[in-house]
Amino acid sequence: MRALCVTESRNLQLRDVPAPSTPLPGYVTVSITAAAVNHGDKIFLKRPASASLTSGPRLENVWGASGAGTVTQVGANVPHTYLGRKVAIYRGLQQDAPFLGLWCQTAQVPYQACLLLPDHVDARDYSGSLVNVVTAYAFLEQAAAEGHRGVIVTAGGSATGRSLAVLARRRGMPILVIVRSAIAKEEVLRSGVEAEHVLDSSEPDFIRNLEQTAREIGATAVFDGVGGAFISQMIEALPPRSSVFFYGFLSGAEKVAFHPAIIMMKDLTMRRFSNFESVTVKDQERRADMLKDLEGCIEDPLFRTCVGKDFELEEFEAAMEYEAAGGRKAVFVLSK
């Protein structure tokens, strides 16, 4: 079968590799419909040390962490309800197990890395979004467990930001969504995000409005996908005993800079958030509960992958270079 594989020089190469045989216990064979190119796929490709923290042995060196398709075979100890079902796949849900990457025609993965999809949906619409939904779910679980009553998301227009808005609404947790322009604010509201508090960071009164709104709704958990000068700008407006969780770096190489007195006076904490290191994902029972819970709401339009452009596997160089506004993703389409 055709597959995109990573070479020793950390480049991609289209190869013919053996198709997976009868699945091992706990594994399913999936005919891949589509597989998205997520930001992490690009980052980990060039940073192998980081990639080694997130996964077990990569069979045949096939790349790709997100995809969707139809289960064609199930191994022992796999519920037969998976056979013939459409699934969304995120490799980070079972990071220690040997696996075949998802940028291929047929993948074989642990069934607990899959979310069952409704029969009537298009699998392509979920080819890259399970990672975002899982990240949002695991973060809200951790925030609630640590006593936070409300959250702030800095990249409110991102796929994870939209997922956070949906899941926060479901659990009745106040959320403050931050975007970086008036156009982005309009796009977020037009997309169907039902957030009471959407702030545009380009407005003159942004810091004052942030400080007031965060205090009013008790938002002390910050999910930061921007970093850099932006988090430096807003840190003084955070309520006391807030926690900033770093997840992304849309600001690129910008440095985070602030006076240490702010940390001491407000008793702030700053740390990274990792979905695959969260209790929700690492604990087998909690992971299963999460997937079951998400099955009941995955049809929400805001959970769908924001597809920008379809590519064939042969067009992988163009797909890896593809960048589009609004978090739109390149997607490898492997079957119609």
C-alpha cells in the first residue's frame, strides 16, 4: 500500500509498504478515508526528540497522527461494535503502543485511539479534529479538578478554542474567548460559538475588559495557544491565583517577559499542558469514559475538522507547505 514515511534525514517520502495483516489483540484495521496535516505533525517531524516523548515504536516509519476511516477488521478483546463503523483517530490517545501512522491507505491502531462516529457523517469531516476535542476535554477536566471555576482561551478562533467553547458550555463552566481582531471576532461568533464573553485583543480597552470580565466570571485557568508578547501583555490583568497553561506558540519565537513581582503578588503559576500526559488520557478508564461522552456530542458542527484543501499523497510537499487563515488544514484524501 502507499504511505508517507519519515526518512533518517527527517523528510517525508512516498513509499510502498506492506499492508497490515490480521490485527493484534486490542487493535483494529482501518481503511483510511482522509488524514489531516496538523501543526504537531510538522513540529514533531523536525524535532524527533519531542516526538519520542509522545509515541511508541513507529511501524514502517509511516507518519501522521490524525485521520478517519472505516474499521474493516477487529482483533481479540475489541468490542465487535467497532466492526464496520466509521471512526476518528488520534494517535496520542495510546502513545506507548507500537503503531502504524495514519498517512497511509490502511492503518492498524489500538481501538482505544478511536472515537466511534455516527454512520451518517462524512469521515473526512473528522480527519484532523479529534486531537483538538480531546485536548479541550482533558484541559477542562484538569481545570475543574484543580478548583478553577472558569477558563480563558487566548486563541479563541482556533479548532481547540472552538472545542473548548462547546465543552465548557456543556458542563456549565464560564469561558472567556479572546481573538486578535474584529474580523476574527465576527468569524468566531458567526461560526456558532455560543460564548457570552468574546474579547478582541486589538481594542483599546482590552486589558481593562479582560481584568473585569475574568474577575466577574471567576476565570482563573488560562489555556494559552499564543504565548510571547501577548501573554506578557495580559498577565497583569489575570485574577489572583490564576494558572497559565502553555499549549501553543502562534506568536513564534517571541519571548515571554514580565516582572517576577507579578507572579509573587498574585500567586500565579505557569506550566505547559499536554493532552497525552493528562490524567484523562493516561488513565484507561477515564479515557474510555471521555470517548463515550464525546460520542454523544461529536456531531456538533464546531467539532468538525476545518478543511482548507484536499491533497493526494503524491502532493505531500504542497500539503506540508499549505497555510490558510482560520486554522484550515490540508487533508490527504485516500478514498472517496
